[in-house]
Amino acid sequence: MAQHQGAAFANETVVLDGNEYLNCTFTNCELIFQGTNGVLLQGIAFNDCRWTFEGPAALTINFMTALYQAGVTDMLDQTFENIRRGTHRQPDAPLEAPPEG
């Protein structure tokens, strides 16, 4: 995993997968996440960037879109709430249904 610390990226395409970015700034960049390897983003500033999801990451976005359109909104809302709280699960752990009530 390549580590970038205090770097400034401008007007370029950056594939995030497999890298660590610490206290970096991205300005007018296309940021690509493929979901093929982990990424660490810490102390990051994004200015006028575009996000592109490819490969497994795009499939995940498409799947979540299909779930939402099928009315599975409670599970997706709980997922986003977990993201906001910083709660995460291990990659191989099964999804749990949100508590009823």
C-alpha cells in the first residue's frame, strides 16, 4: 500500500484503491474507487472533485440502488446511519436486520 502524506493532487485522475492518503488535498481531480483494495483517507480535503466508481464498487452502488428502488429503505437507512456513526462490520460478517420498533 503506497502512502501519501501531505501531498497536493490537482487536475489529475487518482485511483484510490490500495493507497493511504494522510493530510492530502485533492483539487479538481477525478477520484476513482474500484473496490478491489482498501483505502485510508485521513485529514483529507476535497475541492471540486468528481467521483467514479468502477468494478466491484460500481456493482455495489448499482445493487444498493436496486434495493432502494425495490423499497428496501429501512436496511439502507440503517447502513447509512452506521456509516455516519463510524460503525462498521467485518467484510465477511453477515448483515443483520435493523432492530424493529
